[in-house]
Amino acid sequence: MAEIKVLSSIATREAYLELVPQFERDSGHKVATTWSGTVDIMKRMAAGEVYDLVMVASREVDELIRLGQLKAGSRVDLAQCGIGVAVRSGAPKPDIGSADALKRALLAAKSVGYTSGPSGVYIGGLVERMGIAAEVKAKFRTVPSGGTIGTVVASGECEIGFQQISELVHIKGIDVVGPLPAEVQRVTVFSTGIPVGATNAAAAQALVKFLVSPAAQAEFKKHGLEAV
């Protein structure tokens, strides 16, 4: 039986960690997972690190296929998730019911946090489009690639934070205010791809097949992710 080496971003981590032991029992394969941020995943792949499966946002999967680092035609969409807004547990919850309300909340907050991952890139662009980039930049907080913004919200270092809902719902010490308002929401699809240099591609494909099964998809839903 094979050891499947997986390189993955953290958006699907909680559901994945519950599912993998079942896959290992059923298949006899072992799964060794390296968790990393999106920016770091792209660096690792560019540096030639060897894995059997990569799990990251679909945009990056497509880019890795274009670069010849993942096999053409190997992309499989796993789950999708929108961006959520969080504050420290017990703190007043701002009104984020509309784009205008969200803008007011961003301006009123003493500090604003988001990551370098897909959700953070999007929020950075959103504050630009809202015309408040300078105000937000002056009070911006972040975490290293692969970190969760909820941790700095929980510590009180950041008043309001933004990240994929699936990355916020498990953080102790925060309250998830809700998703971004529909008119400015960005849903990210998380996908898998098989690296060109994979040594256990068939076993990796078996893992993907398991992760997109109805039972596994129900588990993803419990953790803030939706079927694609």
C-alpha cells in the first residue's frame, strides 16, 4: 500500500482531518499531509518539492497546470466556501448586512485583518474598490502564510477579521458575525490536482474519489463548506 503525500491549504483542513482516518482504514493507504498557505504552496511547487496530490483554490490549481507542475486534466473540484467576518467573542457585532454597512464597519474598526490567501487578496481588492484602501492600510493586521486571522481576532490584536468561513468556524474566542453581504461576496472553489512528479498518482486519485463521495461531502458541509 502507498503513502500519499498531500500538500494542502487550510480551508478544508477540519473536515479533511476527520475524513482521512476512514480512508486510511478502508484503503490501507497512509496519508501524509503538509499544511501550508496558498502563497507558500506556489513557492513549494516552483521549488520542485514532490507530492502526490495538491489541494488549493481552483485558480491556483489551474495556474499550476498551466505551468506544467500539475497534470493536465487532473483538476477535481472538492468544495466551495464564501468569506466570513469575525470579531472577538462577546464584542459588539457590526452591521454587515449590505456593502455600505460593511464599508462603515471597516472604517469604524480600530484594526482590520485578513491573510495573503484567496480571501485576503479579494478583501484587499474590495477595499480598493470601496475607496478606503488608505484608511484600512493604516490599521491592517495579518498572519504568516497558512495562518488563520481568527487567532489574532481572538487575542484582541485585531478588531474585525476576514477569512474563509470554514477557517473561522473552529477558532475559539471569536464570534462569526456572518458571511459578506451577497453583493460583494466571493465564493472560492477548492480543488485537487495531481503533480506531474507524483509517485503514487493512482492512490492519490483514490483519495480524491473518496473526498468527493456523498458521505464525505456531507462532512465538508458540517465544517462550513458547500458542494460545488
